[in-house]
Amino acid sequence: MHLRFPPLCGRRLAFAITLLGASHTPWAQPASRLSLQEAVALASSRSSDAETSSSAVQSAIEMAVAGGQLPDPVLKVGVNNVPVDGRDRFSLGTEAMTMRSISVMQEFTRTAKRQARAQRFEAEATSAEAQRTVALAAVQRGTASAWLERQYAERMLDVFAEQTQSIRLMVDAAEAAYRANRGTRAEILTAQLELQQVRNREDEARAAVAASRAMLRRWVGDAADLLLAEPPALELPTWLGNLDADTVMRLPDVAAAQAQVGVAEADSRIASENKVPDVSVELMYSQRGPAYSNMVSVNVSLPLPWDRKHRQDRELAAKLAQAEAVRAQAESIRRGVLGQVRGKQAQWQLNQSRLARYVDTTLPLAKARIDAALTAYRTGAGTLTAVADANRKALDISLEHLQLEAATARLWTELAFLLPLPTAAQGPARATRVHGGWE
């Protein structure tokens, strides 16, 4: 499976995300450069959050099997009616009423109740799987964000490096004018001061690159030391263009909230089934002395819910109220996620227009202003102050453009990874349904 990204800002970059699979080369193989898709796949395979959730899924599946079974039978062994005084005291075979007994008691939990318990754990497994998806999406978003943050930090460093070269030209121009008796020593010092200030900011950009590399290391480990590959041209997933109700329900946060509704409803079904008691049957064999007959007994036990109004009914009412509260919370989460997604989509579209304006108009004008100011100064028709102002303005514009690109990239990670990309590390816990349970 491949994800393709169309052109952005005049650059046409073809980019495909090849998903992890058993027949594919592992993403974690050493490479000269680390691409965004490799970083995402590597972080997914290293995710302890997803692994923890996977264990929770397996735990709930195992409990679903156990919850659908009858309770274990109870084995009883005892001695009844042993005399404690008289000439036959503590004798086990002379008194007619003395019996050595062994019995087996089995509680026959109703099928509906056992199914309700199994369904409760099945709902918990679904909830754990939804939480696993939430965790994996968060890992992929965090990795993509860290990769892009480092990429933009390195680009910002490049901007300062280019500005340093531009200001060196200004210094050269000031020294040439001074030698030709058209400038002053103060202008040379002004140009050199501008150069030092840009170098200071260049050092700050290097520190930002180091910090972004450290953040990327959190997700991909030692692979963060690799150089970065070319960045992708960012495009939103096509399904965001048709964000219907079914699609919203598949979003991890919404799906996780809805899964919690399933757990709460399963709890209420168990409470409803608990209103009807279960029958226990006991079969007992009693042995007496050789002069007496042995005995067989059958006992049936049935709890008497004598205060159902204040016990079972109250428990059911509490579970129903909890389920209603969870449903309301899930609906609130759904509306909140939908509003956030639509807001980010709108901001994304606005940023695309702003970026296009920077590339088509603002950046070329800033570059042309620098060239014009420097040419005027060299010919004696302009001042060094005008050149310095043009350089500072161009630098500010370049940084503004880069910051807007970075902000747009962050929007992309938040939208593109709403649904996590499937990887080999994301394979669902496997189970098969057996007699209303799982194995």
C-alpha cells in the first residue's frame, strides 16, 4: 500500500509510504538517510504504548473465555454426627447416625448470565484495542512531528547560513567603498556588527537542530543520528474531504469513547442478569458403619433475593445511569473531535494560500530589494544602512515563511495521522469465538 503526496509550493516531490509487512524489507535497516515514512514505521515498531495496549487486549480476550464458563465444582469431605461422650465416643462405626460423607456441589450459572459476563470482557477487549489504536496514532503523529521539526530546524539553519553569506557581501562592499574613499570606517564596523548578530542567531539555530534531533531520538532511537531524506510534499488524506458520520466514528479518540459505552452497557446487562439467582446442586454420598446402610443425598440451593428493591434494582439503576453518562461523554468527544478537525482543515487551506503568496510574491520582492540596495551602494547612489535594512527585512520574511511552513506541517501531522498507518507492529490480537467466548 502506498500513500502519494502531490506538489506543494512549486516543488514536485513524489513520495510513497511503503507499509511494514513480512515480505518487505524492515524499515529499521541501516540507511544513509532517514525518511519520514521510515521514522514513522520504526517508531511504530518500537512503541511500548501500543505493546502495553496489545497485552490488555489479550488479557480481556482470555477473561472473555473464562467468563463464559460454569464455576468450578466444589468438593466436600466430612464426618457427621460423631459421638463425643459415652462408651462409643469418637467412634466412627458404632453409632447409627455417624456418617463419613463426600459430596460435589455445582453452581449452574444461567447461560444468559455467563454470556453477559463474556460479552463484558469482549467489550473490554474492544476498548483496549481502541486504546491501542489511539496510542499508535499518537506515536505516529509524535514521530512525524519530531521529524518535521528537525527538518525545519535544519532549514532555518540554512537560512541563517545564506544570510551570513549575504552580509559578507555587504562587508566586502563597505570595505571596497572605504578603499575608494566613498565610505567610512563606521560603515565597515556596522556591516561587521550585522555579521556577528547573524552568526549569533545561526548558533541558536544549531542548538535548535540539536534539540530537535534529541526529540526525534525519543521515537526512533539511534536512527535519529542519520541525515534526513528529502521532505514529502504534504497532502491531506482524501477521506477528510468527505467527513461523514461513519468516518468520524472510526477516528481513534471517538472509537475509544464509543468502546467505553460498550463496556458500560455490558455492565448494565450483567446487573440485569444478576436479578435472577442461580441454582446450585449438591450430590452427597455418606458411608456409615458396617451394620448400617450407606446414604445418598441430593441438595438444591437457591438464593432468596428478599430485598430486591434495595439491592439488585439499585445496582441495575446505578449501572444504567453510568452507561448514560458514558454515552453523553462519548457524544461530547465526538463533537469536539469533529469541530477540531474541521477547524484544522480550514486553517490548513488558509495556510496554503499564504504560503503560495510568500513563494510567488513576498520572497522574490525581498530578494530584489537586497540586490537593488547593494547595487545602489556599490555605485554610490545608496547607503549601507539601506542595505542592512534590506537584509534584515529579507531575513525576517524568510523566517516568517519557514515558521508558517512549520506550522502548516504540524497541522498536516495532526490531520494525516488521525487514523494511524497500519504496520506489521499493529497486527491485532488474534482470537476465535468459541461457545460465546474467545480462544
